[in-house]
Amino acid sequence: QVQLVESGGGLVQPGGALRLSCTASGSIFSHYAMAWYRQGPGQGRGLVARITSSGTTTYADSAKGRFTVSKDNAKNTIYLQMNSLKPEDTAVYYCNALSIYTLDEYWGQGTQVTVSS
């Protein structure tokens, strides 16, 4: 069982920045792809960014050029640096871990990001 704990959400003005963190309960990054998803008000959950076990990153079109996903293997933590935030980025952001061998999937509890003046 993998446990994921997100932190770093909050209220920020348009154009501002936030960094989200997700800490896993063990050293899983060598065999899990990690990702950030978000769910806005009245919307479904969608992929924001992914980082594979080898470090390859992919982004949703809405995140390209503004968000950066990274990981620190020593801290069992992934990050989502979000810059130039827009009101439409308002959502609950979830950390996701997907086993590359078993396809077992785990989710964090989510952290709220609100972009508003």
C-alpha cells in the first residue's frame, strides 16, 4: 500500500506562483510513474503533468510553459511548480502513483488551489 500526502495548496492572486509537494510513504519512484491531476468545480479529474520512473515529463496543454513537475528521490517527494497562475487553474490537485509493473494506482487526498483576486 502506497500513501501519498500532498501539501502546498492555498489562495494566490492571478499571476502568482505556488509549489505543490507530494510525499510518498516509501522509495517508490524507481517503479512508479508519478503524476499530478486536478479537478475544478463541476469538472472531471484531468491530468496536469506526469513524470516517469526515468524522469521523462509530459504536460497537459494548459500546463505547458507555466508548470514544472520534478522529483527528489532522496526525499520520496515530487513537486509541481506552478507559475503565472490563472483563475481557471482553481481546482483540487491530486497526486497519483501508478505502478509500471502491476498498474496498481494510488491517490493522495488532494490539496485545494484557489486563484483569485
